[in-house]
Amino acid sequence: MASRAQEADSGLRGALFDSVKVLAGTLLAIARMRLELLSTEIEEQRAWFGSMLVWRLVALFCAWRDGCGWPESFGEENRFRHLEPCPRR
């Protein structure tokens, strides 16, 4: 009788251990997927930032070329100057 009880007990322990292994594997898979999503998001944000930087440089160049005086308008006294039409040469 004791051997049957020990076999049942070891069977339960084996099933519990298998269940814990499956749970740990699932948790690791979830963590890995989250890290992959995070790395993808960082790559997309880096690409977006680069694109916005290029467009800002293009806008700054065009404003400077058209004579808006944009570099001078960074001061507090010229805060709303960008709302006025740019002078033409």
C-alpha cells in the first residue's frame, strides 16, 4: 500500500513540475515578445525622429532662404513675428 501512495504522490509531483515548466515557458515567451515589441517601437521612433529632423532642417532652410529672418525670431521680443507675412526681396 505504501508503494501505491508513493507512486501517486510522485505522479502528482511530476504533473505539478510539468505544469510549472509549461507556465515558466509561457512567461518567458511573453517576456521575449514584449522585448521584441519594445525594440520595434524604439526603431520606429528613431526613424520618425530622423524624418522629423530632416523636415525641420528643410523648413529652416526654406524660411532662411525666403528672408523670413527666422534665426532672429528666436528671441522673446519676436515671439509672434512668425504670424506676420514674410518680407519679399
